[in-house]
Amino acid sequence: MDESCEKGKLRESDESSANLASLSVIIRIVLIILLRGGFLLVQVGNIAVSNVNLIILHNIVEISWVTICCIIIGSTVGFTGGGGYWRWIVGDDDDYDKTARERVLAVWQSVIVASGIFTNCIAGRMHTVGTLAIGIIFGGLLQPLIIHWGWSINGWMINNPLREANNSSGFIDTGGGALIHATGGVVGLVACLILGRKVDATTSGVDANVASTFVGYFFILIGLQSLTISNLSEVYFTTRDVEIDLTIINNLLSISMCAMVTVGLHFFLRQPFNQMTVMRCIQGMIAGAVVVSAGGSIYPPYVALTLGAINGILFYFTIKFIAQCSFVEDYCNTIAIHLVSGLFGALVVPFFNKADDEFNILNSLLDFSWQIICLLSIIGPIILIMTAVFMSLGCCGLLRNRSEHLSHLRVAAALMATQNSHSR
């Protein structure tokens, strides 16, 4: 009798866990859809194109192609230690069915978010063939491999060889600050540098649609919470004790403080009040969420508040520099929001790691050193590979779409005329 009762309880427990896992998957997918919808609204409201349908079409093609590449190629490349993947995809082995599905969805989630970040820099500007090439290289190879390095139980970043006791003291990124935000941001930076400016640098820029952008960033804020939902499978992914309530509190504090500091700097430096004031406030909220993403469940609330304040200053002067002192055309401020904020947060988190009961400056420095090594290993290959890809596409005439190509030629001709007039 006792045995049957115990078996019944175990069966109920298994069913409850399965239902919880299914609910988690559904919530994450819904949030990702909201996030990509938010990116689309932000692009439509900020990127100057002759035909807005170019942006919509780019997003449809990019999401569809990246999804195919991620599921067919990326999940296998990123998790070579899981031998059951191909048996699952062809329906040959039921034993690997559940774990393979969880693996695919987790990798897809990360790839879709990262690709959405750099799409803010290239939507409406890229040739269709170029979009497909970038999708298969980033979504099918690079990003899944990076996710494997940092989040898989077989990833080389998981343990820190610089420390004697290297359990649970490896690369720290619980919410994708470096593995997702920074990777998407660095691809966007490379794209902006190689694509060049779309409009003449002497013009005042493009007027943003504040209503569309506000709704878009609101969706993005909600969608980013999908990265805070811990993966329920311990088969392929490392799991940390993610305290959802603490993560939400830290997000709220950082978001609010970053927005306040951004607006405060705008008025303190006597900048005119216009739609850019509102835009920077909204973007500062996203930057605040990004900066704590690497350790949202690790930081005490006062640290999240401090990070939000510091990142507000960093974010404000980064967008000022990009707008005034560089040839990077980043309408959505993707570089400041995702790349700079993501890297800053990833650099800070080792000093607040809870792996040790007591704070030890030597261990913190060793953790910080390993964090630096891992970040360089993530960013370096992306810069080299994606630069080669973008430049190769440019040499083949497959980088810019027709309208972008004509715009680029007009800018080049205008700059050349200006230089000739100055030389005279």
C-alpha cells in the first residue's frame, strides 16, 4: 500500500514538473514574440527608409531564416555533447525527445534576441542575400557556439582554471548581458562601421516616431524578462539559483535610476527639451535592464541602483559621442543600449559572485580576470568573423539593397564635393 502511494506521489510530481516546464516554454515563447514585435516598432519609428515595407520584409525574412538555421544547424553545432539531437529531429529515438526540444528552444530564444538586437542597425539597408548569409553564420554557427561555451554544462567557460577551487566560479552571465546583448551589439557595431552613413553627416538626422518607439520599447522591456526565466532542464544547461523576486526588484531599480540619470543629465547640460529627451529616457530604461542582466539574481538592491546610475552616465555620453564624433549611424542607439551596457554589467558581476561564503579580494580578482578572458574570447571572434563576412558581401555587391546603395553613393558624392571645395 505504501509503495503504491509513493509511486502515485512520484507520478503526480513528475506530471506537475512536466506541466511547469511546458508553461515555462510557452511564457518564454510569448515574451520573445513580444520582444521581436517591439524591435520592429522601434525600427519603423526610427530608421529612415524610403519604404517602410523594407523593414517589415527584412524582419520577416531574418526571423524565418534564423529560426531554420538555428534549429537545423545551431542546436547541433552548439551542443555537440548531446548525441541524441539528430535522432530526435528525424523521429528515430523517443528517449531524447524532451531534452532535445528544451535544448532547441533555449538556443533559439538566445539567437532570436541577439539577432533582433543587430537587426536594429541593418533593417531596411541589407541585400536579401546578405541577410541570409549573416543569418546562417550568426544564427547557425556563431551564437549557438557561444551559448555552448557560456551556458552548457560542457562549456569551457563554466569553471575558472585560475582558481584552485574552481567549482561554480567560472564565467558569470545569468541573463545574457554578454552572451546575448553584447554579441548582438558588437555585430550591430561592425555592420554600422562597414555600411557607413546613410544620410549626410551635416544633416540633423531623422525624426523619430515617439509613440511607435515608446510602445516598441515597452514590448522589449517585457520581452527581455524571458531571459530571466531559468531553464528547467539540467541536462544540457548550467542552472543557477535564480531568485525571480530579487531579479525583478533589481530590474525595476536599475531601469528607474538609469532613466532618471539620463533625463537629469539632459537638463543639467542645458539640452533643449524635445522628442529626443523622451527618446533618451525610454532608451535609458532599456539600458538599465541590460546592465543588470548579467547578475540580476546576484546583486543586492543597492548595487543594482548604483549600476543604474553609473550606466545612465555611460549611456548618455556614449550616444552623444556616437551622434557627434563618429561616422556610425545608429538610429536606435543599439550600441549604447546593448553593447556598452551589456559589457559594463558583465565586467562588474564577478565582484558580487555568491560562490564563496565570504568576500575574498584575491578570488574576486581571479574571477574578474577569467571574466575578461571569456569576454575577449566572445567578442574577438565575432568581430573578426563578421567583419570578414560584411566586407566579403560588400566586395560581391551583396551588402546593400538598391535604395541603400543609391543613398550611399549620394553621400559619397556629397562628401567628395565638400572635400574638393575645401581644397580649393
